[in-house]
Amino acid sequence: MNELEPTTTVTAVPDLSSDEDFRPVAEQLNRALAAAVRPNPVRVAISESQGLPCAEEVVAEQALPGFDQAAVDGYAVRSVDVRTAGEEPVQLPVVGEIQAGSRQPRRLQPGQAVRVATGSPLPTLADAVVPTAFTDGHQANVTVQRAVPSAGYVRRTGEDVQIGDVAVRAGDTIGSAQVGLLAAVGRSKVLVYPRPRVSVISVGDELVDVDRTPSVGQVYDVNSYALAAAARDAGAEVSRVGIVPLDPKRLHETVEGRLLMSEVVVVVGGAGGTTGGEVHAALSDLGDLDVRRIAMHPGSVQGFGRLGPDSVPTFLLPANPMSALVVFEVMIRPLIRAARGTRNPHRRAVDARLVSPVTSTPGRKGFLRGQLLRDETNGEYLVQPLGTSGAHLLASLAEANCLINVDEELTELPAGEQVKVTFLAQRA
């Protein structure tokens, strides 16, 4: 974590009933991105490193391969002894056999052959391997029917990696190939940047977990599950804290505890209305917490601050699941990606043509659900709006594969209009 001094500035909750003093989306996003903190590197077993950015230059301390070895099953020979085999078959006595993993040194004399398996070390003086397919396959005296050049069908020492070569570079994301390469150069552990830790907390006395039956006035806790999944998709290590009642002392203690073990804290259900005011009051002495309207739809009412001794970026999101997920996509996902060291933390965006008209809230940037399609005739992107602009329609977000971006000054866009769309996670 960074070593910033804790702050105790408290920003009063604004009058959220007013349509004035909307903060632009870009300004709010820049505030969030400026708070991104990359976790300190840790050394992990290479089996645990997949998907994490490498935090060191891994320099090979041994060559790969570490010895001259047969690239195919066949016969180790001196290439000069079989140089005429293409004109007339050459017969050589087979003086032994070497299996992969053999540690017994063997010396080849001129005019001899040694049977070898793929990966086995070559005998001294051998500079080529004749594949079995180029011979009659006999074990005592082999007839070679085709010539092979020097180094033919041989993996030379250091052919893949030389001593001193950089096997994995700092900043590279470790995938299966990098894990294999680390193992190949003898590294059992590697220094990596761990996934940013994200804690997700749902606030509300009306919430029940999904394994209980809600009574009248109660609803399932959708948000902590949905946002935890979204954070995991963004590349975070997620702690779904779950439901915390709207009790100031308990909420304060819960958030204060999570600040000590998180790079990002998300409190959902604590943005607008009476609940938002109570949540803000409960957390205000933990640091600078700003709740206001952002010029976006859905999810205009939201809070952001840097809380605790490590100034951990903390978000207050609206209780509505659809709005909460859109705010996550626009504000929190880029921060998580930035904390992972991603060069471009934003989702891919493309231009697409509207299949149907859309409407958007005046004065706010719209993030509307859409289904992105491809015109097979000309390859042009098309986008079909899903549902209405209602913030409560979670089912249509589940069907969406993109968000349609509508500028603040636009309220209506006809079919055929070109718009910018942002990709969402793709379903397999």
C-alpha cells in the first residue's frame, strides 16, 4: 500500500434532489484512477503465478536445452559417415542404445551408430541423428538410406535459451507458456504483482442472503454477488463480505477492518436517500468521502473517497443492482485494471450503427444496454438496444454484451445513427 498520511476531511452530503452541480463522468473517473495503488510484489510458486504480472526480470542461469539431445527417435551418428547415403545405402554397426534421462556417458567411434530416443543426450563425437524412418530399423547393423547434415535432428545446447538470457520479462503476464519456461530454466518461484484485493459490502436492513426465504419487505442480496463476480472478472482477488445491517457502529467497524486488507472497498446501498446519509455519517471519520451526483445514467448518485491510514479507494454505490453494475463498469473496473498495471485499463470500444432508436436522460451521459452484432455483408458493427432506459432492468443487462454510450447533450438517437459502444464480458 502507499504511505500517504490519513485524512479526516469530511464532505457534507449534497442536496441530491437538485439537478445542479453534476460532476462530469470523466472528472469522476480521473479521481478514481488517480487513487489506484498497485499491490506490493510477492514471491509465489510458479504453479500459483498464472495470470499475474511478473515483477522481475527472470534471467536464465542454465541453458535450455542443457545438453545436445536427440530431436527424434533414431541413430546418433557422425554426419560425415552417412554423407553418401543418398546415393548408396550406408551400413553402420549399432554399438549401444541411449534412453532419455540416461546419465551414462558414451563415446561414438568413427563409422559407428548409437540408437537414441527423443530427448536423450548424444554420445561424444555424434553431431547428427538419423531418424528411424531413414533406416531399415535394425538393432545390430543399421542401413542408412538418406544422408543427414551436421546438427540434423539435434537440439543444440542453448538453442532455446542461453545462460544470461531473459526468460520472462518484468511486466509480462504469466501464462501457461511462461510457467513452462520458468520450470524449464529451473525456477520454482517467481516474483509477481498479486491481484488487487477488493472487498464488497452490501448495506441494508431489508436484505437477506440467497439461502434464506425473504419475508414481506425483504429482498435478496443481489449486489454483493453481482459486484463480487464483476470484480473477479476484472482481475481482482475478491472478498464478498455480504450483508451488513444499517447500524452505524457495526458498519464503521466492518469497513475499517476491510480497509486494512483491501486495495479497493465497495459499499453498495450507501449512496442516495436516507440510507446514503446514514452510511456517509458512519464512515465520515475514516477519511475524505464525497457523495454527489455524476452526470451519468444510470447510477448518477454515487460516492467516492480515500479512507483509512492507507487512503484506500472506497466507493459508495446505489442499491439498485443495474445502477450498481453500470457504475462498477464505468468507475471501478478501470481502477482495478490500473491497479493491476494494465497499460489501457478501459474496455475495448468500437463504433456501431443503431438498429433501433434510443432515448437518454438529458444532461447525463447514457450507458444503455445493447446487443452488439456484426453485419455479415460488410463487417460493420450493429447494435440492438435492449429494454428501456429504466435503471431497474437487471435481466436485460444479463443479455447485453455492450453498453451504448450516449453523450450528455443527446436525448434521442434514431435508428441508423452511429454510436460508440463499450464491450462487456463475452459469454463463452
